[in-house]
Amino acid sequence: MKYQPEFPDRFDSFSAAREFCRSYFGWYNREHRHSGIAFLTPETVYRGRTPEVLAARQATLDRDFDENPIRYANRRPRVAALPAAVYINPPKSIADEPSQVQVEVAQ
């Protein structure tokens, strides 16, 4: 949160902090698209809408490629795949072996 541009240095009160966080977490979970989860929102992944959202994105890319292939160097674009597991703090056994880091996403 501290890297969010609107995050204040200090809050005037506990209720001000609570109000900020209420709106921030709503934005973070429902609107912000995360690079670590294929530019999806956490809510999209949590609700199991990942397949339909990625399919719609792919259909848009396919349609655009068919209309203007030179834009893509004549190579059909593909949407980013959802990782198998994502960790903020990976379990110790995984943290010790960076090549083994996995992403677990509720589907």
C-alpha cells in the first residue's frame, strides 16, 4: 500500500485510515489489474471468471490480428497465462528454492 501514490504519509485518525482502506481495498480487489496474475483483478480470479475473461481477451486479439496482422509482425498474439501459484511470502521449502516457486490461485 505504501507505494500507492494516494497513500497518505499519516492518517488524522483511526476512522480516516479505515475509510481510506475501505475504498483502497475495493479498488485493489475489483479494478486494479495485477501483472502477477495475468493482468486480472483478484476478484475475477477468486470468483472463477478467469477462463471467460481470458477467452474474451483472446477473441479480441484474434479479431484485431485478422484485421491488422502487420501490427503484430504477422505473429498471432496470445493472452498472458494465469500462473499456477502466487505467493507474497512463499513457504520456507519453496523460498529456499527460487526455481520451485509456484502460484496457487483459487478457481
